[in-house]
Amino acid sequence: MNVGLVQLSVGDDPADNLPVTQSLIAEAVGKGAAFVLTPECTNLLSSDREWQASMLRTEADDPTLKALRRQAADLSVWLLIGSLALKSDDPAESRFVNRSFLVGPAGQIAARYDKIHMFDVTISETESYRESSAYRPGQKAVMAQGPVPLGMSVCYDLRFPHLYRALAQAGAAVLSIPAAFNDTTGAAHWHVLLRARAIETGSFVLAPAQCGEHVMTNGKKGKRPRRSYGHSLVVSPWGEVIADAGEQPGITNVQLDLKEVNKARSRIPAICANQPFDAP
């Protein structure tokens, strides 16, 4: 299967981001992709919560979701929208949701996944994030039946290997890990963590990413410009980096041979070898 990873550098206005995303999706399909994946926060990146509240919509009303579903149908391809920032459907919930969508070639939503693990970290005295203050965490892992048996996740989930083990044991042959990975932690950990998740589960890893400095034209600019690491990766079930998109927006097309999943798992059947033990 030919898969296409879209690497973006979105700003804080969904209307400006959408045509760029659609153009890159079309380019990936033009190069043979039957399955295209976009990064986390495909519609918008902003740390200004008031601006987000004014711009974000619920799933039913989100214009980016509507447009990308229509494009998937027009192109007759599978599309993973890495995630969209959305308002919750729950009127009692003031926080947003960070939701990944698998869209089928008829434009139907085949699966949806809400990011479980929130990016609550203090990287330095001048750089900290509290994603849980603005986003409600999901509670359910999702193994989707689409163009491939797909285990869905988003960004910071990457640091929690038990999630991917559970997805592989549920039948996932491919793991999607769309991200807007911080440039500091990305440089230190992105490649090694993605390779580890592939090796541990004997799965392909598809990780479309945001890259570069994100232009904030309407929301308040933070003290430090938001930067994402880029380097969208495709990793084989044996842990080899098949493709690395570097640091600029664009597309990366790769041919996947799913027979490599069974080959890796037969050589090292770790996901089938659970042993009980007493916790310390």
C-alpha cells in the first residue's frame, strides 16, 4: 500500500490552514497514496485559549472536518486526520477535545479517537505546558478497521508503551502517531521513541508531524514562539526508519508491505509472551 504523510506548519486560523492541507493531500494522492495522514492539530495551533474558544467548533459544525471528509470522498482515498482541536459536545465541559479521525473513501467517519495522555510538562524554567487545563483527555483506546488494521493515538501518547502493546494485541498492524512534537523534546526523543514503539509491537509506525515556527496572526503571541520538531517518520516493524520528512512542510510517500509485520512478530513474538508478575 502506498501511504502519504503530510507535514504541516499550521497557524492559528483554520481558514488559512485548510487550503494548504488540502493541496498537500491532493499532491500525496497524485503520487499514488491510497491512505493519507495529517498531523496533530491539523486545523489550528494556538496557546491563546480565548482565541481558541472563538475559533473552534463542535465536531458536527467544524468546517475543516467537513471539507476533508468531502475531499477524501472526491479522491476516493482513506484519510487519517491526525487530530482536530474541537469544542466538546458536552455543554457542561468547558475544555476542548483533541480528536483524531479515520475517514473512509466515501467520506464516512470510520473511527474517532480522543487523545488520552495530556502534555503536562515542565521542560525548563521558561517552558512549560498544561494541556489538561484546556483539553479533556479521552478514556478509550481505538483499534480501527480501515485500509489496514490501525491502532490510533496522538502525540504525547507516544510515551506510554502499554497503550501500543494493547493496540497490537488487539490486532493493530499499523500504529498512527500524528504529532505536534515540541522542538526541544523532539530533538532528544522523537526518533528513538517511535522506533521503540515499532520494535516493541512489531508494527509499522506512521507519524505525520507539525514542523517549524507556527505563525500566530490573531491570537496573543506567547513569550516564546511555538515551534514543532517536524521529521514525520515511517518506521518498519523491525525498527528501521523508512522515511524522514525533515523540517519543512511537504509530503512523504512510502510503500508498505504488511507481510513485514508477521515476519517481525514471528522472529520476536514479544506481544504474545506476557508473563504474570507481582508489582514491586
